[in-house]
Amino acid sequence: MARSTGNESILVVDDAPNTLEVLERNLSAEGYRVFSAPGVSEAISILESTQLDLVITDLKMPKVSGLDLVRHVRENYKDIGIMMITGYATIEGAVEAVKSGAEEYLSKPFTDEELLSAVRKTLEKMQVRRAARAQPPIELKLSHDLIGESVSMQEVFDAIQKAASTPATILITGESGTGKELVARAIHYNSDRASAPFVPVNCGGIPEGLLESELFGHVKGAFTGAAVTRAGFFQTADGGTIFLDEISETSLAMQVKLMRVLQDKEVYMVGATKSRKVNVRILAATNKHLHSLIKKGTFREDLFFRLNVINIHIPPLRERREDILPLVTYFSGKYAREMGKPALQFSDNALDVLSNYYWPGNVRELENVIQRIVVMSEGDKVEVPDLPALMRFSALRTTGLNRTLAEVEAEYIRNVLASVKGNKTKAAKILDIDRKTLREKLKEKGDEPS
């Protein structure tokens, strides 16, 4: 049997002193540099101060388990191999260990040869991982920057194609950050109005007192400061498309005026006595449930029916996780080109974390995260420690005493949601609260549209 020539460093973690002694003796005899720890807390202290190649940990340990240590190592350190050993071997345990990030799983009792063979295999895997060249980015078919391979997004693309061929008014729904304006642009630029203006309007971003003038224009002298006659967004979009984003933020009085435009295809400029005809296709969008607003009396039912001739709903990112990796590839390539950097490659573990994150901010949040990673990256490989801290698991996170109760609660709720793939009903059951309370807590923390 060839001895190690690389003087690799190995950390052995087990709460049984006899096991620690045997492992340390056998591994040292093979030329490895061996460190030992009786528990996870001591192991993490060694990890923070020592360059290691391999961690061998027991599964069953008091306070913090070996699985927690596996996850901590995998999500906070680069290029460290992990082996799990246990005297309580089950198929389920092996599967869970591998899913958490362990390369090898060894059942007690084991022979010296079995131990050393598993160690060599794990170290070889780590050498291959370090030396492996990243695969080139995959080619994606883009549709006006809309990316999706999931069934639900293919349905959205199909709806866009059908909607573009009709003059009907369309209501686009979906959570904040899902890409409602991109859908609106795709409809416009695939329609017979593509050569005419596309005018997006954020109804929630314009003060109520100015919205009428901005939408319909005003004549000279209509109000203080109206020194000249000025056309509104509807006149600017004449012949093309106007996109009314956050339509739910308009007042009831403004909704009446919008009804008139939809019915008569004409607008009244502020201060004018005669209407003006406009040839405009109207697309509207909202991240709120309009049926609930209708029941509350804050949104007109007749306007809803006028807008909702065709409805296109964009599912949240957490419900189409197969689209996350293509989006990561697209955004990383986009921002790398903008900054003149080489294309980044993401490790399998980093992609797993990105795929399993809850993404309350949807595609917009993912784009911001990838842009930040590209800006801050110093190499061309992204590992889990390079991701935002919120996405990473920490075995010691529960012991942090420098955070507010609200921060701890927010993190725990996000972790529970992530564990059940965003299913609010299951999450509420785990948290022992009703679904309404969960929604309210998510709204307070900015993780749910209001």
C-alpha cells in the first residue's frame, strides 16, 4: 500500500475518545497530518484556523450532529473533502449524508483497509475537483430576455404568442420581480404595433395628484405651473402600446377615467373641454390579488373585467426551479461581458444552494445576486462561500447572540420555507401558525407582495 506523499491534513471528529485515538493513529501512520476534535464546536474552531484537505466525522454526537458539520463545511469552505462514519448505518442515513455533501459514507465497524481506501477515494475526488476545467456555458434561446425551460414558462411563452396576434387588452399578474414588464414588451414587439412606441408607466411611482396629467396630458393654464400644453403618456403611445404597471395603485377616481379610455378610445387632457381620440393598446399589470381589492371596494369590478380580457400569470421563481440555472448562466454571462471579465463557473454545490433558495424577490433578486457576485469575484469559479450569507447554512448560526429577535425569526421562517420548497401550507404547519399569519409575517419582512 502506497503511503501518502502529499502530507494532506485531515480533521477527525468523534465524541468517542477510543475511536479518535484509533483513527488518528492509523491515519498518522500513513503520512497524513491529523487533527482531532470531540465535537462540532471544537471542529469548527480547527476549521477556522487550519488549512484542511479532509474532514472525517461521526454522525451521532451530542448537541450538534455530524450532518450539521457536513453542511457547515460544504457551504463555508472550498475544496475540503468530507467522510461520514457511523455505528447506526441505514440507507436513509447514507442518502442524507451524501445529500448534505459527504463524498464517502463508512459504517462501523470497519477495517483499517476500508478506512484508508475511503480516505484515498475522497482525497482523489477532491484533487479531480480542483483540477477539473469548468464546462463552457450552455447556449440559451432567449425571447426578449425572457428565459424559461419549465412547463409553466413555456405556457407563458405560448400565451404571449397568442396575445400578440390580437388587439385585446391584457392583464399580466405575478409577484414583484417575476418579469411582468418583460412579458408586456414581448407582446408589443411581437405584434403589428412593434414599430410604434411602447410606453411603460409605473402607476404606483407617480403621485396621485400628478397621475392624471402624466397619463392624459394638460393644456396651458390648466393649473399653476402649466406654462405650456403638454401631451400625456397616452398620446405618446398613439399607434403603439401603453403598459400600466401597478394598476392596483390607482385611485377609484382615476379608475373611472381609465374606464372611459377603454370604452371610448379617447382621453381628456387636464383643463381641456374636448376629448382626443387615441389608438393605443392597453396592457396592465399587478402583483396584488384584484378580486380581494374588489371585495374591499378599492378596485372597480367593471375596470377589472375590461382589463382582464386575456390574463397572463407569471409563476414565482420558487415554483419553476428548473429555470434558476439557465437564469444564472444568462445573468453571469451578461454581467461578465459588461465588465470585460471571463465567464464565471459555478460549482455543483453553489448551484444546489441557488436552486434551493426561496427567492422571495424572484428573478429580479436572482439577477441582483449574480451581478454582485460577478462584480466582487476575484477568480472564475464560484463556490458556496462566495454566495450571500443568507443563503448559506451554518452549524453555529443558532448560537449567534448579536442579532435581534426579528432577524432570527425572519431567518428561521425563510429556512423553513426553503425546506418545503416554498409551500406555505406546509411551512405554516411546521411553524404552528395559520397560513394568514405566515403571509402577514412575510409581508412585514418584505418577502411577500402586499
